Amino acid sequence: MPTATTGEARVQIDAAPLSVYQLISDITLMGEWSPECYRSEWLDGATTAAVGARFWGHNRLGVIRWRRDAVITAAEPGREFSFTTLNPKGREETLWRYQLRPVGGGTELAESYRFLWCSIASRIAELPLPRDKQLRRGIQETLERIKAVAEQK
């Protein structure tokens, strides 16, 4: 059955990698630029990005709403921020990764996703929805919004 498996988009930002990293690693800001994740909140007393820190991502797609646990898998200031979403039973589902690279006086920011596991029910639910196109469009929109915010600072 078809399902989105990987996707990536890139953007050039006129801001230093560390400044961009500070934005993307503050998960409480994600709702400001993601078309799907409208709110995120730290769990277990975490307040900043660190490997192993957990958070909830609150998502919506039309009238459908859901929440996913996520655990940070990389937190390298100015270089990489990534996390894996977990299904309700704790199984890893999707790896989301932001990679930063200095380019001239700014930053190339890449956002990518890779499905690690997808339930049969989710695959069936995706049959009438162009999930792959929607995710790819979403990451490009997210990057453009991050760029706008980063270049205003």
C-alpha cells in the first residue's frame, strides 16, 4: 500500500547557523510555522533541546487531530536537530531531521522525514489522501516560515 516514506526540502537563510538552530530547537515555537503541528510542549521537566528529552506534538489535518510523543535524537547547536515520533505503544514511527550548514554569511537549512514504521490502519487511511505530497509541501512551507522569522531577527 502506498505511504510516504521519505522527503526533504532545503532553504537558504540569511542568518547564522546558531541563530537558526536556536529557533528550530525550541519546540514550543513549532506551531508558529508548521502547517500540521499546531503546538508542542516539553515533557518530564525538560525546557531545552537535549538528546533524550521528550515532548508532545499536537497535530491537525483538517478536522482530524492527534498527539504524538517525540524524543530528541540529536541536538548539536548550529549543526543538527532531530527527533523521532512514537506511536501510543512507544514504537518509533517517523524521524524528523533538521540539518544546518554554513553557506556564505548564512545557513542552508534542510528539513527531512523518514518513516521508520507505519501501521496498516494508517496506510489504509492514507489511500484517499495524498499524504506524501502533503508532507513534502508542508516541510517546504515550514522552512519558508522559519526563514522569514530568522531573517527578521
